[in-house]
Amino acid sequence: MYAVAEEPHSLLEELDRKRRAELRSFLTHVRSRLHPEEVGLPEVGRRRVPGLRRPEVAELVGVSEDWYRWFESGRPISVSSKFLSRLADALRLTPFEEVALYRLALPDLYRAAALCAGVTSANAQPAGVRIRTTYPLAVCS
């Protein structure tokens, strides 16, 4: 049996906060690129911000508005790969963006990517690397 060194609890909490913030930012960004008529929905009323509204995304994906809002806000809920695939299709994500979606939506993937990038301190910054909001996937070699 191998002994696995556990990261300090505060590091995991900090990584999770960062993941939830990145998830919100990512989904808000990709929603802003699409217009209702591009995805077959009618344009209803004036919009204060560009792009799809959360209820429209929920409708496209087939989940309730509340559930999608919880997901986008980063609440600790379970998501299936089927849901993530439907969301990627609805938001017309590129393959690279779809990988980023999975990494951000699944805490274990996010933590693994961060640890591969060298996150070791309580400030959750990779050694010598600044976490950017371009949603890259860290790959361990």
C-alpha cells in the first residue's frame, strides 16, 4: 500500500474556491457569445447583458433553471458526463473549451490539474506559474 501525502485542508478549500470562480467566469463568458436566435430560441425583450440568459441555457440542456443556476454558481452538486456533453453542445464549445468545462465542473479533475502544475502552498498558486483565466488544461508529463 502506498502512502499518499494529503494536501492541507486549506489548500483544497482554496483550490475549490478558485475552481468555482473560474467555472462562473467561464460559463458567463461562453453564454455571452451566443444569441437566442443562433440556438433556435426566440428573442424576447431587451437584454441588459449580451448573450444567452441562464433560463435559456437550462431550457437547451433540459434541466431546471434553479439547477443550472446552482451549477453555474459552483454549488457542490453532482454532474454527469451526459449533462456536460449536452451543455457543451448547447453552448457550441470548441473541443478545447469542452475539456476546460469538464476540468472546471469536476473538482477531482481540477485538483489533479492544479497539482500537476505544481500547486503546493496554501495560496494555491502553481510554482512559477500564474493561473490565468484562459481555461487551460494542465497536462502532467
